[in-house]
Amino acid sequence: MVSASAMRVVQPTILSTFVGNRLLQSAQPLHQLFSYNPVPVATDLDYAKIPKELRVWRAHRAISILSTTNSKAPSPSELSVYLQLCSNSKSLNQGKHAHQKIIQCGLDQNPFIVTKLVQMYADCDDLVSSRKLFDNLLKPNVFAWTAILGFYSRHGMHEECVEAYVEMILNDVLPDGYVFPKVLRACAQLSCLKVGIVVHKDVIICGFELNLQVCNSLIDMYSKCDNIGSAKRVFDEMAGRDLWSWNSMISGYVCNGLLGLAVELFDCMNLGGCEPDIVTLNTVMDAYCRMGHCNKAKRIFEQIKAPNIISWTTLISGYSRIGSHEASLRIFRDMIGSSMVDPDLDSLSTVLVSCRHLGSLLNGKEIHGYGIKRESGITFYHSAGPALLTMYANCRRIHDATNVFKLMDPAHVVSWNAMILGFIDLGLEDLALDSFRRMQRARINVDQTTISTILPACNLKFGKQIHAFIRKISFDLVVPVWNALIHMYSKCGCIGSAYSVFSNMINRDLVSWNSMIGGFGMHGHGRAALHLLKEMNHSGICPNSVTFTSVLSACSHAGLVDEGLQVFHSMMKEYGVIPSMEHYACIVDMLARDGQLEDAVSFIHRMPLEPDKCIWGALLAACRAHQNVNVAKLAAEQLVQLEPGNAGHYVTLSNIYARAGRWDEAVQVRKQMEAQGSGSEAKPCKSERMVSASAMCVVQPKILSSLMGNCLRQSKQPVHQLFRYNPGPGSKHVSMQLSKRFSGLTNLLFNGSRNADKVLNTKRKRLRPGKISPHRPVPDHIPKPPYVKSKKPPGIASGPEVHDEKGIECMRASGRLAAQVLEFAGTLVKPGIKTDEIDQAVHQMIIDNGAYPSPLGYGGFPKSVCTSVNECICHGIPDSRALEDGDIINIDVTVYLNGYHGDTSATFFCGDVDDEGRKLVQVTKECLDKAISICAPGVELKKIGKTIQEHADKYRYGVVRQFVGHGVGRVFHADPVVLHFRNNETGRMVVNQTFTIEPMLTLGSFNPVMWDDNWTVVTEDGSLSAQFEHTILITEDGAEILTRC
């Protein structure tokens, strides 16, 4: 034996022989640790305090003594100690040596020794040997069962654990305080509440309801089975609580979304004298982050003396979740700089998400490089690959994103999720949906991330299918999935369905509230948004910057100025949210929409931030609506300084001057616009066509020139290079010259290399104006639209035409009458009839049905219907010209019935029309039909133009760009503006919305020339033009044509 004094001064080199290279640190004297004392070492906790190296050494030493002892056989108690040492040190080989010694000593039939062997093999993860010995026991006791249950619990074999427990009960073995925690853990992992309740009853029957470990396990089980009330009752009835008790209850609240209660319990824990550990603080940090209180979470973080990787990752992900991606990236840098912990895959994935939102490619690439250095390629790409792929996709590094996808597992759901999100980030929703379908065909099981990612790309029909799918696969309790459903229904115009989803949510996070408030704001339900903000406050969820942007926007669109200002001030005083430019823009827009333009200007001057183009743009748009020239001039001047190359600001101000009758100023603004780009502008050619710009200044909303309107297609070429304005001598009119160079370029881009001269019918006479008859009267008893008494067009009304059930029925009635009138007008088309005669017949039929002919008096239009013959694109005024054999004529009918407009048109054949004319008319009708077929809730409006353009391109027809579809209903022309060519305009269709689609195609050039009547628009080269139009209603399943007989 080595003396104790020698052991006290043992050299590190000798110690290394036993415990490796690390110096053993223990409060026990070394002679107590190294001495052999064959008495039972009672608890697992005692062993847990002994370093693993020492446990292994003790097992080796015990077996060595056992092997060299020949004087007498070891006693069962000594063997029990040996086996316990093997169990604690996971020393399977030493345990097998002990088993051989037991057999040699003839103790292999001793139930006590066999039970210890079962425990040893189970603790050393040798289930086969453990189970074989267990099955040989005639009546296994609770200790043998505990060993088997412990193995199942440790290795995630939760179903086997529950089955073994049931078998134990059936064998009349009473469980104890060591059995219940293992079985309850299995119930928690299986979310099997019914079995957990049965086990709880057994706990009470067996008298362990006050056992500390059992109560802690019950809290954990009830929490994970979504029965937080029962968990709290167990917690409240505990005779005593330890740190695990508090941590389990706080964690249970957080997991169940009861974040406020989690924070309250943490405060009670401090008052109760229980010192929180790092697990507690990390959990509370997570609660604050989920509530959006990341600054409070950071204060908790600062209390942790040695933050671990979970602490850092929780804070990084919290800031990322609320959109503070700069802060998220900064904290990640602090973590790296602290050298306290190394980033793990979760932290790398989280910070890559922030890089994606910031578009920070350089930082993303640095993290990419760091990750593949620290982790193996397979491990890194399996975990961080999705975030990395979407980061590259958002930065439009498609090649890099593709390479990342190839390095990920193509059979794993996360790879597909990342690809779908990448497509959505790039605006390629069709490809995202196609990937989802391919994923299903490949039988790859979707998860909640898949559903949450794909829903924003869905239209209403597909979104409802996904909703049913969610119910089927039991994702209906996952909060992010609910949030995505709210967004989908809101986007598709089903705000009632969105609120129904929100109301049925058991748990809600910050995104849930923001999604629903944003949905109300999107639909102009200001008071509903305000009410929801109050509910949000009462729920304990703190509003963030996004919340207030949505509420202020809702107040703006609903005209709730006082309420909006109150929210804006409370945002700063009560919530400490510093207003951003978006918040200021909402206030300016709100004041300006309400006509308080001077107050809006005063507010802008008091802003602590330098106003940007959004601020001044909102003010200028309101000036156009309220016709405030002085404020408009101020806003336009500021916009010109911010964006001197944007001709739209000049045009808007010029239009405001023109509508106010201030023609000289309108001309001057046009000159300024021309001078701005004069250095690069070529002189116009003599062959350039002339269009009266006075007509463009008073252009009706249905006509949007390349310079007019807010929803125009943006050309990379400055507008001043496309058009020239020269005032005619002694005239207030302005001539607009449409350059031949631009005409040729656009024809080449959009119509290929087609030679327009080859498609012109040289036998057909060019259209000439005829004599216009006097204004036709309308009986006084027929209600008239508000614009009739004014010769100025009212402009496009802001906001879509979305109707309730009564409004829809009125729209159906007006649409049906318009269709009947159009059908009747078509029967009149024949050689020799005058277009004025068609107008007379249409006028009479409309007033006979108690309706008003909408075109009559609109902006001074003199007739009740538009008749556009041959090369006339639209807005032809009926006159004395007689139709000739071979003509084509578009008749555009709009009726105003019961306060609602119904708008439709069609192109008819007059006599024997040639093949090229018939083909043009046929394809134009097909364009309309195809465009209507793709309409549904949630579909982007730009897809209408894409569909029309693609079909027209097949036949090399031109698509007229200056005239658009529009919202229609209580007003003649409203948002949205529907472009009929490829475009990148934003906006989606919503349920119960009505608008027109009215493509105009040409055989040759699609460039328009306007006659001196300021209405009639013809093709530049005299080529034929055809048009068809319908008013449609967006329904939940698609689109309903309202103007069909």
C-alpha cells in the first residue's frame, strides 16, 4: 500500500498514469479518493461529482483487486460495489470481467447479483446482454425494470419505455421515484397526454406526489403536452422546489407562448430566494426576444458572467426575428471578438439570415468560409446550407446558390425549403410553386417551414388547398404556419378568413399580431387595426416598429387622422420606439390625404430626419388629388433635387398646372424637363408624328400616355428622350412629338423584326373626322354620375373597388345591362350605317332601362358610346361617317345603373372583312380570354400584361401601351391600373374586387396619334387596331365576367 502521506504529495506525472493529462481538482483529500473501500457508494449524485477519469480508474482498480484476490471468493456486496463502479464509469469490458468472476463464484443465479448485472449492462448501453439477463429473472424487481426503462429513456425509445412501464404494472411491480421520471419523460417526448395522466394517477396511488424529482417531471410532461394549467397546479402544490422546478415551469410557459407569465414567474423566483442559473437566464432571454423586448433580453444577457453559445445564439436570433439585422450581426461580431465561445451551426445559420435580409454578401461569404473551416462540409451544409442558399439567392448570386444546393442533401426537406424560399426572394413565385409540386411528387415529407414559405406565393385557390393540407398533417398548432395563413388570406382579399384564422390561434407571437394588423391596414380597416393594437398590449406582446407602420398606414387609408397622430405620439412616449422614415411618411400621407396639406408641410419641416423622396412623393400625390398648386410646386421642387433625372416629377407638376388652367406654367415645366436632358437628346426627325399635348394634359384616366399617370411602365431611357414638347406659336397647346427612333426601338423590342409596311391594307381609306351631332338629352329622373357637370375628368380614384354582397349584385346588374346594350349595338353594324346612328340607338336603350350612358359628359366627351373604326385604337367619337364594307369597329359601352358602372366593349365585322382583319380580331379576343383565365385572388396584376403580351407576340401583333384597364364600380375609373403588356408593377387581385381588362392590339405600329378633338386615338401608321373588354369580379375561386349576357 502507498501511504496516505505519499498520496498527499503525489507528483503530477504519477497522477497522469491514472487520470490522464488533466490534473484532478477535488475538495476531497487524495487518499480518500484513491483508497479502496468495499462499501456501497449510495447515490448517482455522488458519482456524478467525481471526475470521469477517476471513476474509470476506480473501476479498473477494483477489477484488478478482484482478479488478484485468491484467498476467498468476493461477497455479493463486494461484487455489487464492483458492478456499480463499472456502471458509473461506463466500463463495459471491466463489467464483463466481473460477470465472468460472478459465474466462477457460482453467483450467476443470485437474483440480487443478476439485477446488478442488468443495471450494469444497461448503463453501459449493452441492451442485448441486459435484456437477456432480465428475461432470465423469474420475477424482475423494480430495480431491474428501472434499468431497462432508463436505457429506453436515454436512447429516445419512448414508445418502448411506455410499453415496458405498462408491462411492469401488469406484473404487479410497483414503480418508485426513479421509475416515474423516466416514464413521464417518454410521455412528454411523445406528447401523449392521456398516458401521462394515467402515470400521474399512479404517482398519487404510490404516494410519490410530493417527490421533488417526480413533480419536476410532471411539470415538464404537462408543459410539453400543451396542458400548462395542470403543470402550474403541480408546481403550486409542491412541498418544496429546487432550481429544476423553477426552470421547468418557466420553460413550460415559454414553450406554450405564455411569455408574460414566464417573465412574472422569473420575478417571483428572484423574490423567493432561488438563485437562477444560466439555463434560467437563457430561457427568460428567449421569452423577452419572442415578445420583441430584445433590449430587455440584452440586459438579462449582461447578468450572465460566462455566456454560453445558447446565450449568444438566443440574443442573435431575437434581434434577427424582430428585423434588427444590423444588431444581430453586431452581436455575432461581439461573440467572435470575446473569444469566450466558438460559434456553432445554429448561430452561423441565424446570422446568415440577417446577412440575407441586409443583402450583405461580403459578410455572408466570410461566414461561409468560417463555417467550412470549422465544420465538415456535410455537417455544415446540412445545417447552415438553407440559410446560405437563400442568402446567395437574395443577393442574386444564382450560381453560388445552385452550388450550395448541390452540396446539400437533395432528399432532405430543408434543401427544398431553401430552394423554394430562394425563388420567392427572387420574385419567381411560379417556380416556387413548381418546386413544391415536385417535392410532393418526390414523396418528400413537408414540414412547417415548407408550408410557411410556400403560402405567401399562393393564390386563394391553392392557398385554401394548403390550408386543408395543414389540417390533414396536423400543422394547425404551429404558430408560423398560422401566421403565413393570415398573410395569405389578407393578401388575397379574404380579410374575414384571415381574422378567423387569427381568432382561432391558441398561441400568438409578435408576427401573428403584426400580420393581422397589417392585413387590416391593407384593406383600410383602420378602427379594426386600432382595436387589435389595444388587444396586443393587453396580451403582453410589445408592438415593434413594423406594428406601428401597419397601424399608421391603416389610419391613413381610413381617414383616422386624430387617432393616427395619437398612435404616433404614444409610439415614442409609451413604447420607446424611435420613428423611422416609414412612420413619418405615414403621417405625411395621412395629413395630405385628409386635405391638411399645410399641416403636412409643417410636419415635414419639424421632422428630425431629412425628408426623402417617399415623404415628398406622398405630399405631391395628395396635391394632385386636392389640386393644391402651391404645395405641389414645393414638393416637386424637392423631388427634382433628390431625383433630377426622374421625369415623372416634372410631369405630375405639369399636369397639376394644366388641370388648374395655368397653361404657361405647365409649358414651362415641360421645358425644364427637356432642358434637364438636353445634353444627350437628339434633334427630332421631320417624320416625327405630332400629338396635341393639351389632350394629354386633360387626358381621361382611361388614357395613360407614356408620360401620364402613376402606374406607367418605367423605361430605362429618360422620358425626356422619348418625347419632345414644342409650344405652337400663339397657342396654349403643347405639341408632343413621338420620335421615330423610339417608335422603331420599341417595335423591335416588343414586336420582333416585323415590317409594319407589309401588314397595312393599302386599299383601305384612312379614317377622317365626320360631323358630330348635338348632345343627346337624358331625362332628369335618371341618376347621373358626379362628373357630368364638370368638363374636367375626375381622375383615377385611389383604392380598389371592393364590394359587399349588395354592391356585387349592383355590379352584376350594371354589367348585364352593358352586355345587352353591346350585343344590341353589334346587330346594327352593317355597311352604310353611320356611327352617330349607333350612338343614338345605344343612348335610347340605356335611358329606357333607367341607366345613364357613362361616357356622356365624362371630361367633356360629347357622346354616349365610343365607336372606333379600323385604325382607331379607342375613344372614337360617333359622327356622320358611314361604315363601309370590310371595316372593323369597336363599340365601347358603359352604363351607370343604381350608382354602379358596367364597362364592356367588342370589335365587330362590317360586311366582308379580309383575313388579316379577322385574324387580328380573333387574337385580340383570345388575349382577353386568356388574361381573364389567370385571374384569381392573390394573383399579381402584372401577370395580365404578361399573358396578353405573350399571346400577341406569337402572331407578331403590337400591344398598345398607353391605354389601360382600370378599377370600376361606384366610380368610372379607379385603382388598380391594369397594364396590358409586360411590366413590373406591384399589386395583387383581392376577393370581391372589380376591374376591367381591355387589350388593344394592332397589325402594325402600336404608337398612338391623337386627333385635334382630344379624344380620338389612331395608330401612327394607319394599321388596323382591335379591342375587347370585360368587367370582371374576383371571386374566391377565380374570376366572374360581369359583362356577359
